[in-house]
Amino acid sequence: MLRIALAFFLVLPCGAAPVAQKEDARVLRLSARAEKHVREGHFASGRRSRGKSLFLPGTDLLELLKAAEKSKPRREANGRYKRVVAVDDAIGSDGRSGKPVKTYVVIAEPGGEVVTMYPGR
């Protein structure tokens, strides 16, 4: 059986550069690596959580991300987007004071890939 591979090429005028497609940062995606980072650093059972703000045990990170998608992202100097989300009840505790916090932060790449998230501002 003969297989034929088709290739498509983008032909640009001489000297022209391809235009980057606009990335969609409205949909947040949590990779296994990012989830591990958050769980190790911002849950009481995490290996790197000492002195950091902590989510309450049983916090559903995917549920928090869905809510964060509705928040307006603010572009940071490093090109990533920061969302600060306020909630009605305590979501965790502050790393310095230990007091309950009712906000959390999601930091994501322009395409929506989550880098980190933590309780607080």
C-alpha cells in the first residue's frame, strides 16, 4: 500500500514574517506539573509549604480556575497574566500572619497555561 504524505506551506512575500495568532488567555489550563507545584507549595501537606500562604485542605483547584476565568487578567511586566479573585468564605490562610484570607491569585502565561496559584493577593 502506498502512503502519500501531504505538506502545506505558507507562502509569504519576500522578507515578510508570519503573524502570530492571538492567544486565548480566557481559558485557564492546569498542567500536572503546575498542579504539583501548587500542591507542594500552597497546601499544608506540601514539601515546600513552610511559611507560605496555604489553601484549606480539600480545596478544588479546578473549581477555583473556573471562577478565575471570569476575572479580568492584569498583564505583569514579565508578560504573564495575574488574576486576583475574591470569594465569600475563607479560601486559606496568610503565610505571614496565619489569618484567614478570602482572595486567591492565579498567574498564567498569555495562552492560559497556569504557572502558579495561591491564597492572598
